[in-house]
Amino acid sequence: MAVYRVTKTFPKDEMFGLTSQVRRASVSVASNIVEGCARQSQADFVRFLDMAFGSLREAEYQLTIADRLGYTDPDESKRLAGVADEAARVLAGLIKSLRKS
């Protein structure tokens, strides 16, 4: 939800560019986790978690681009980077744990 709030302030000429890209990547994170949970095997679940992790890193990078272009408030950028980093650590821990079992 934070990504949608922050991207509302992006320039209108980014509507089909960076705005769309970062929104799709962020939605993909949760969507892949949910879809993986619905799968019948743990291997499938882990595969979808891997995709979620990739989407998370993609969104994180796109947000750094937005920050560098001056589209976001620096404090908000730091906060979002912290949220993304925490989510990445949790997701990586879950993936590692499931691969061990």
C-alpha cells in the first residue's frame, strides 16, 4: 500500500513507466506468496517465494531510481528501503528454512 501512496506523487509522464513498473513489482511480491501458499507441494511454494523475492528486489531498485530522480521524499525513501530490506530478510529466511526441510 505504501508503494501506491508514494507513486501517486510521481510525474504524470511516468504513469506508464516507472509508476506502473514499481506498482506491478510490489503487487507481484504478495501475489506470488499467496499463489505459492495455494500450491500442493513445498517445492512449488519455494519456487513462488523465489519469484516473490525477485519481485521485491526489483521494486526496491525501482524505488531507488525514483529517489535518485527526486520523485520521492528522502525520508520516505529511507523508510521504504527499510521496509523492503526487512521483508527481504524475512522472505530469505523463510526460503532458507523451507529448503533445509
